[in-house]
Amino acid sequence: MRRLVLASSNRGKLRELAALLEPVGIEAVPQSEFSIADADEPFPTFVENALAKARHAARATGLPALADDSGICAEALGGAPGVRSARYAGEPRSDERNNALLVESLAAHANRRAHYYCVIVLLRHADDPQPLVAEGEWHGEILDTPRGTGGFGYDPLFWLPGERCTAAELPAAVKNRVSHRGLALTALAHRIPAWLSATSDAAR
């Protein structure tokens, strides 16, 4: 478990996950280093898509695999963009077009509350019957005008009332600690020792 494959090609996501895994002593190797294409994400829930991506990477490499599926969910839009967050404005993927469409979709709504959601899945192997699953949420509001140059995705629109800034204006170290992905991975890291022990006992 000291080396695993990250089932993603999203550079911003890879950067955040690698930084979050380093303190717990896990070397995270992006799936691109194995020339693995992205897995299909046809499912309506975050957890199903995360499992599909992790299984795809684990099967292709023979390594333990970690995958996350995450997105932004606007209350006024019934949870959209949700699992379609990365492709909200269609292909090819574009953060700029996704942000513009979200602002347009919320134009007639007074309720600007939204939250980022992340589910992270860790598999020991592709057919692991006991995946480790953790989740995290990060609550805020959607602005009409982007602010900040950090982060990625919808971060320039994601206003944090308590911080008086957007996610794109937060220092990376702070974002990694308080974001949906940071919270999910922290929860995952706390559970890994007990999970490994339980699965080892079950194998005996």
C-alpha cells in the first residue's frame, strides 16, 4: 500500500491528491505514466463512477488504485451539475465554458447556495470486495463573476463566506486542508490501518 495508481488525468486533481497523500507516506503514480486512458463514467452517482475508475486503473496496472469522483451541486438546480460537472458544457472539457454555463443556469435564481462533493475509493486490487470509501462536502455560494487564479474547475466562482474569498483565492495548503477532497482523503487516511487489518484477517 505504499505505492498506488491515481485513476485520473485531471492535472489539478492529481496535484491535490499527490500533495494530500505524501504526508501519509504513499507514493501516488498517475495513470498517465502507464499510458492508461480515462475510464468511462456512465453512472448517475459519484460513488459508482469512482469505483469504475479505480477498478479500471487497478486492472490495467496490477497496483492498488485510488480514484475520486467529485463535482459541484447547486441547490437551485436540483444538485446539478453534479456528476456531469467536468462535462457540463459538453466536449471538449472546458473550465471556462462550464463556469459560464453555471452562471447562466443560475441567472434566474436567488438561491446561490452550492457545495462541492467528493467520494474517494481505494482498492487493493481490481476485484477487491471490500473497497474503502470516504466522502467530503465543502459548502459555499456561486458568484456571477470569477475571482482568483488558483485551483481549477469551478473554484473561481465558489465563494466561501467564512473566508471572504473564493476557492481560487485560497492558498493551496489551506484548500487541501478544508476542501471536499481534503476532508474525504483525511477521513480515508484515518481508516486505512483498520481497513488493512480487517481485510488481512478476513483473508486468513
